[in-house]
Amino acid sequence: MRAQLLSVLFLTVACFGRADIVEFDLSPPGSGVGIGLHPENEIIPGFSNGSGNEIGSGIFLDTGTRMLTLNFAYGSAFGFTDLTGPAFSWLLHGPSPVSETAPVIFNLQTFHTFALHPAQGGSIVGTIALDSAQEADLLAGLNYINIYTPANMGGEIRGQLVVVPEPASVVLLLAAGGFALFWNWRRARRAQAARLSLQLK
């Protein structure tokens, strides 16, 4: 009976947790040294106070079509801080955890638009098609954005793409935890009752 109940619960979590649109954050708290696009996320951080993050509708994946839509920016023109100078390369890398580097998957140059003054940043807005392996890596949190400047040829600001948990999934996972606690309490009560019954005999 317990195994059946657990199976139903896990299937419920799997079904309701699945969505056609999956939202991503760029290096949310706890997933890297710096939040968003940040110089401290680089494997060998250079000299920079630059920053960037999502804008507009953000970053999301349509799992039905495997299309990844990017909306992010950097620099003071978009409310962040400026890099050491105008960037010259904007790349999506993977697969890699936050502590490593990886090959380039996509060159994002065609999606890039400089601010009116290039030293004050730019934005990346566009959609790219992934294959099934690239989609799996992305959902596993193994892709990152890296922006390069002449002063930081290994990358000046970097951000890991991390799935944003759906509210429904969080509620179901909390429910699963509550169910497990209830089940353990119930089993302990039964064991206590059985011991008491033996003592009374």
C-alpha cells in the first residue's frame, strides 16, 4: 500500500511539474559566486565591476519546439554596471557546471545590439533552436553565457542558466515532504501501539 501511494505521489509531481514553457534565471543566489552576469563567475576572474541580467520577458525554453528565447542585457544603459570597455563577443557555452568551462554552443552576435554608447553595454534578444542533447544539458543547468572584452579575453562576465522552479512543483514537493512526515509518524504510532499491546498481554 505504501509503495502504491508513493508511486501515485511521484507521478503527480512529475506530471504537474512538467510544463511546455520553462523559465530560466541567470546565476540566481546560491548557484554561483556572483548573481546574474558577473565577473566573479568567471573561472579566472579578470578586473571588472561589470554586470548584467535578464530583461523584458526573460529567458525561457519552449519544450514543445526546443526553442530557447534569450532576453538579457548588461551595462549602465540597461540599469547594470559597465564593463571595462565595449564587448566584442557574446557566447552560449556548454555543457559545464559553474566551476568549469565548456565549448561554444552558439555565437549570439547576431542577437546583440549595442547601447547608444557601446561602452555602456548592450542587449541580447533572440531565439535559437536546440537539439535534444542541448535541451537536456540546458535543463540540467549545464549552460552558461559569457561576454568578452579586449581587457578580459577569457570572458569578463558570466552567468549560468538555471531553471526557475514552478510554483505548482514547489507546492507538490512540499506536499510530498508533508506526506513523508505523516507516514513516518503513523508508522511510529503503530509500532508504539504494538509494543503497548505486547506489554499488556
